[in-house]
Amino acid sequence: MRQARQALHPEWRDAASRQIATRMLSWTALSPLEVVHCYMAWRSEVATSGLIEQLLKADKKVVAPRVEILHNQLQHYYIQELG
């Protein structure tokens, strides 16, 4: 799966990421939510930064997972801005 994803042309992947974000933002079930859990894209994964930025602009709280290697744990953090 990873090899197939990496083989995609970056422009195609970017366009697909924008289309996914647009669909997510127009999803009616998203409207009443106060908190949204979303991953931070890594390498060739679907980009989520545009989606996260739009969620923050819509006053949603965004939480993302992060692996804490020293403790071998998955932690969840609020994102206040993308830097």
C-alpha cells in the first residue's frame, strides 16, 4: 500500500487531498462537533494541513495523535495552530 501511495504523482496527491478536505468540510455531521480528531500527514499520506487549518478557522478544537517514542505510547494533543 505504501509503495502504491508513494508512486502517485505529487500534484495528483495534492489535488486529491484538497478534494478530501472539501468533502469533509461540507459533511453535515461535522457542523455540530466541537472537537475533531485528525492525523498529521506523514510522507506520502493524504495531506491534512489544509483541513486542519479550515477546522481551526471554524472554531473547532482539533486533536492529533503523536507517538511518544521514549515511552512507547500514543498520546493525543490539541492543535492550536500550524506552524
